[in-house]
Amino acid sequence: VDGGLDGETVKPAASAGANVIVAGTSMFKAENPAALMTFMRDVIAASDTL
């Protein structure tokens, strides 16, 4: 999924089946990009049903 993904929208996207996230703008604007990346990875991993 690409576009509009951030700390608030990644969970619904992952719950809908997304397992690849492109989060360019949210990373560049994040106060702590590393923490946001870790959070997003954790959300996707927790939603992985495969």
C-alpha cells in the first residue's frame, strides 16, 4: 500500500491484508522516524495471518 500511511492508518491497512507499506511522507515528517518504522513493522507483523 502506498500513500497516506502513518501511525494511525497502518493498522487498518494491515488488518485489510497489506503486508508491504510505503510511508515516505510520514517518515520524513516524523519526529522519530526509527520509532515510527519499528511501530509500523510491529503492526504489520501482528496482523500477518499467513
